[in-house]
Amino acid sequence: MGLLSKKDAQLITDPLTDNNPVTIQVLGICSALAITAELEASLVMAISVLFVLSIGNVVISLMRNIIPSKIRIIVQLIVVAALVIVVDLVLKAFAYELSKTLSVFVGLIITNCIIMGRFEAFALANGPWKAFLDGIGNSLGYGVILIIVGFFRELLGSGTLFGIPVLGDPIAKTGLYSIGYENNGFIIMPPMALIVLGIIIWIQRSRNEALIEEH
Amino acid sequence: MGLKQNLHKLKEKYEGTKAAPAFNALHTFLYTPNDTTHNGTHIKAVDDLKRTMNTVILALIPLVIFGMFNAGYQHHLAFGDIQAVTGGFFSSEFWTLDNFMIGFWKILPLIIISYGVGLGVEFIFAIIKGHEVEEGYLVTGMLVPLIVPIDIPLWMLSVAVIFGVVIGKEVFGGTGMNILNPALTIRAFLFFAYPTWMSGDKVWVNGAVERSNEIIAGAKVDAISGETLLGTLAQGKEVVYSVWDMFYGFIPGSVGETSTLLILLGGLFLIFSKIGSWRIMLSATLGALAMGLIFNGIADAGWIAEGSKFYTLMSTTFWHHLLIGGFAFGVVYMATDPVTASQTNKGKWIYGFLIGFMSIMIRVFNPAYPEGVMLAILLMNVFAPTIDHYVVQGNVKKRLKRIKVKTT
């Protein structure tokens, strides 16, 4: 036996593929559309959610037997809010420019359905170690999608990756731009994020028959 | 052994293989299939989807040819080689071989790319999914070159066509299932993705982009400006073209949408061959006139200051809106697309009227996106099923009431 039992490992690997919170459960779409125009923002968002969800899951799991079920949503909200404020302040202190790009969306992690969904569905019913792994798995699943979408949107929309030009200089017309290539202004807009996400879902479902719903 | 027999043999040879749909499509495109019924009680009609599409293409051919002449004419006019024609629609200075050839060599690649890429995508999808190749692209492929600026780079057109066919049509299930008009989806993609190539005063005249690049590189030549009328009006400038120029189509614009006269004839042809819906065309025109009159009224009543950025477009004589921009083309060839338009007769009136109404509204209030008709049609495409739903429900209610009256 390795570090994790088979069941525990599944908590991490399942949300990455067959039970992905974004592409299969279609949660957390709002932030996936809003901040994926740049890869860096996507990455920071993914890390923020990783922090909030894994710690939050553990906290909720520890308190699961003492929370009265009538007020559990409020308790969950307070936990998320506290963690989100920590993330927000850290970003403001160490990456001010980036926190301006992410603007309200860091604050809106509070309303990210993935987090409340995992609290409700998993942390309230499982022990802290499992809840921690579940939090890691789901936020990685969310982050992977964010980074894929962010990669394509930044590459095709701005010709850069992490702000570094990779296709040449559009103004001095070097690299690809010298043969007439131009950045696609549409892909920076939110509708194209939805379409890129849709294409990822399309590819995933066409490769895995089990995911296709009956209708 | 004619071509038909050869095609038939090819079809039989590939029967059951993955490429079967491709050969089948080639065969039925050119000839009636061999396996139609020959006796019995069936009524046979030749106007299948392919014939319908071909009729629309027929109605587009005059516009393609006019577009080629106009491309050369605008090129020479902008470069100062010739004077503006004054002798009416048939004046010989316009219909010269030189004009035609310039346009021909610019527009032919657009048509080839549009059909090549679009049909390529259709064939690939048909082979992967194992169904027949759908005919839907036949008309779209001809519409696309007509609604883009003449200087659009070919690779951009290819990207847009792939996007339009895949996202606009195939993901919904192919021809007949799409919500949005594919040709307009392609144009909208180009419009938002590469705005510098879809608006401004350079792209509408063949050679203007090259000339401005030469100037940037240091050549001492005059800049070429070939703005569309809508672009001119949106900036509050005077229009130099006469109303007859607008009607005949001797103005800069997308390749095939400038000649209102020929579009009118094409529209009549579509109405008489019962392919285009006269209800949509008429109601859209009425809608545009209504909105134009409202804006004229606002401008006349002095509710809007003359310095306002909307003033010039608002005070444009209301019926001029029908002649400038892509309005006529959009209404005749795009809004009437039987797949994306409303299906009910009452719905068609509402759908058409709102297209006309919104086109002019978007034109006036959004100078950044002067071509309102594209956005208006796409918007109403989305609402068409809703309109139909309420028309049908209204009908159901009316009939139920009638039953109740009878039974009581």
C-alpha cells in the first residue's frame, strides 16, 4: 500500500476526469468564464479555490457533529467567507496587480457552487482526512479546466502565455505575425470562454460513452 | 457510359464503407438518385432540399457578378483612375472587362475558400457520424463571400467558416437543427474576432490596405479612404453618393450587398419561386421604415441636439436606410432562411417586423457596430421559436374557446 488507499486515491482522481465539477456537474461556470482570459489569473484562481476548498472541507468535517442542521448553511458561509478574506488579503498584499485583474471574482469564491456543493455533499458526512482529499481533488478538477481554457484563450486571444509573447510581436510584426497572423479578439470575450468550455465537454463526452445522458 | 453511370458505380463501390456518404452526396447533387420510386401512388416532386438551395444560389448569381464589377470600379475610383459614373445602371464605364477581372480575381478565391472549407467540414462530419452529407452549406457557401469585405485575408475566412459550420450548425445536429443562421454566425465571428478587418475605411476597397501599408513603410502616396455609407454617417460626415448610386449599388461595402436593385430582383425571384417568404421581407421593410420614421420624428422635433453623435444617423431620411448597408441583402437572403426564421405565418410578421425595427435601432445607437441588420437577425433567430410558441398557443386558446361556446 502506498501513501493513499485505493478508495482515498479515487477521491482525488475521480473529480479530475469522470466526475469533474466543471465539465460533468457544470458547477463554478461563472468564474470559469470570467477570469480565464489570462493563464496567470486562471492559475491563481485555481490555487485560491484549492486553498479555500481543502481547508474549508476539513473545518466543516471537524464541526460536522456539532453544527445544528437548521443553520448549517450559515455556518458553512462563515467558514468560506473567512477563508476567502484570507486569500483576498494575501493577494492584495503580495500580488496587487493580479488581485485587480481578478477583482470581485476572488470575493465571489464564496458563491462558487463547487465549494458549497462539496461541503453539503461530502464534508458533512465524512471524516477530515477524506474531506481534505475530496477538497484537493475537486479543486484540482476545477483548476485543470480553468487552466486549459485559460491556455487557449490567452494563446489565441493575446498571443502570450503567462504574459510572455510566444507567437511573436504583433506590433513589430515578428514571428507568426510577419505572415499575416492576427490575434482573435473574440476569444477574449466571455461568450468564447463558454464555447471553449463546451468544446472540452464535447470532447470528453464523445470519448467516454458512459457520460452521455439518455434522452 | 455517362457521368451519371460512373458516379453511380463509384457509389456502389463504396457502399457500406466510411466514405459512402461523400460519394452519395456527389451523385445526388448532380442527378436524381437512381432509387426513386417509378410506379404506384407516390407523388414525385423535384424540389428537394438541393433544388431549393440551387434556386437561392441562382438568385445570388447576379449579385456575385455585380460584386465583381463593383470591386474593380471602387478600386479604380478610389485610386483616382476614373471619374464616378453618371449614366445610370447600364453606363458602359461601369461594366468594363477590366473592372470585372479585378473583382473576379479577388472574389473567386473567397468563393473557393468558403465552399472548400465549409464543404470539407460537412464531409468530415458526415463520414465520422456515418450519415448523409447535408446540403445546408450550398447556400451558406455562396452567401459568405458576399457579406465579407473584399480585402479579408483568406485564412481568417477559413477560421470563421470552420467556426460557423461546427459551432453554428453541427453541434446542434446539422442542417435544419441550427438556431442561428450559419452565414451570419460566420460574419459575426469575423466581426468580433478581427474588427480591424471588418470595419473602418480600408477594407472595403480592393488595394486600400496595401496602400496604407505602403504609406506606413514610407511611400509618398495618397491614402485611400473607402468608407461604407454607414461608417461615414456614424462619424457624422456628409455622404457623397447620390440616392441612385445607393440604389444601383455603386458604393463601397461588402462584396455582394451593395446593389439594392439586384437584391430587389432576386427577392422577387425568390417570392415567385415560393422559396423566400414575402411576409418576412415585407414586414422587415415596414419595421425598418417605422423605426426610421420614429428617429426622423425625434430629430425633427428637436429632442436631440445637432451636435449629438447620433444626430446624423437619426436624421437620415427614413427610406434611405433601406438602400445603405446590408439591410436589403440581410432581409431578402438571410432573414428568410426557412430553418432559423419563424414557421407560423403570424410569427413571420412579428419576426420580420422586429428585424427591421432592431436593425435601424442598432445602426443608430451603436456607431461602433454600424451593421445592425446582422445583429438584429441573429437576435431574432434566437427568439423565433418563442414567437412561434406563443402564436401556436394563442391559436390553441382561440379554438378551445370556440369549442366551449359550441358545447354550452
